[in-house]
Amino acid sequence: MDTHVEIKNLTHRFGGLQALTDLNLTLRKGEIAGLIGPNGAGKTTVFNLVSGFYVPSEGHIMVAGVRINAKRPHEIAAMKIGRTFQNIRLWSEMTVLDNIRISQHYHLGYTVADVFFRTKRYRAREAAITKTARELLQVFKLVDLADEYPKNLPYGIQRRVEIVRALSLEPALLMLDEPAAGLSTADTIELIEYIQWIHETFNLTIWMIEHQMEVIMSLCQSISVIDFGREIAWGTPEQIRTNPEVIKAYLGDGAI
């Protein structure tokens, strides 16, 4: 299986705080992979570095064979890398449809002049973007909510809208930062089925941070465990479940 993400000797500092230290990590193309560890271990820092929100202090990040250390978030997104966030970041004053539409601005294909003069190209591209957004909402059974505002929707539905927005980038790599955070037991079970369906239907690589072990163990083919900014273990769910170092650092006796 080809490597999708390869992190080598990655170090990141926030002033005097060392968040990651000489981290080495590999994500294989086409798999669902997990990234777990205690609070403050550096998991979201890894995602922010890969998605261009931070620039590494040292080391290298390769995605699909391309070094992305100095790329900005919009350049990363244009490389077909989509992500969600631990805290939902939908535009609450925009409709669900417009939240999906606006995420496609990388595919606009028109200029500022086209917008100003409302040219044929502008109208055609806007119509195409709207059509794509509605089709995605239809696929995910959210089209009836297209004109609703996210702030008025249940938390579990907002999570689904955020994932759909990330998918509207047509990503080859989808990064999910704690997608089950705040969900009820019923919504968590539905999320597991939802992510599995997305993986099979869209044929993409999924990389997820998650504290709910039920989600990680049910979905992931491989799991990386980091602690104090270093990878302490990598393996299958069963290998991670029984790894003494992981149990000591994170899971705890009888945690799974």
C-alpha cells in the first residue's frame, strides 16, 4: 500500500513549549488510521501542521510524495486534503447550502471581473457549484436542511454538515479531529456507520483523532499513539489494545 502521509523528525515549538519532538509517523494510502494519546500529547498540533495552520520548527511533512512544510492552508486544501475541527467551525450566519458552496471556492474558475460584471462564466460556475452542493446534501440526506442555519440544528447534524463541507473539496485525504466529541451514544453509533460508508463510497484515506475508543477500535486499520509529542506505538487495534506502554500512558488498566 502506498504511503499517503510521511512525517520525519517533526519538531514544533510554541515559544519555549515543545509540542512535538522528533516525531516520525506514516499514514498509508486508502486506510482509516487513528491518532490517539493523552490530552496535550500533540495530536491536534500534528493535524494543524499537516493542514498548513502551523509551520514546523524542524523536520519534514510529505503528502502523496510532495513536501508541504511551507504551504498555506488554501494550498493544502487545493491538494485535495480536507479536514474538520475539534470545535465545529461552521459559518452560523450562513445557510447549510452556502456553507457547502463556499468551501468550493478553490474550484471557482472565474475572476473578480467576472463577478463584477456577472458574466456568463460566473453564472455558469455558480450554478455548477450550487448543483454540486445540493447533490452532496442529497447523498447525505441533508438536502431538506439546505436553507437552515447551522446554529439552529442539533449538534450531531452540525457534525455531519461539517464532514460534508470537507468532502466538497473532493479530498483524497480526509482528516477528522474528534468527530465524536459531544455526541450522544446513538449519534456515535451512527457516526461509525457514516464514516465507514464514506470510506467505502468515496475511496479516500481517512485520518482521525478521537478519544472515544469505541470509534477508533471499530473503524481503524492502524493506530498511532503519541505521548509528550513522540510516537510511542503503532499497530493494529488489537496490538494497541494490548500494548503495555500504551496502557500505561493512555488507556489504563481495563480501559478497553
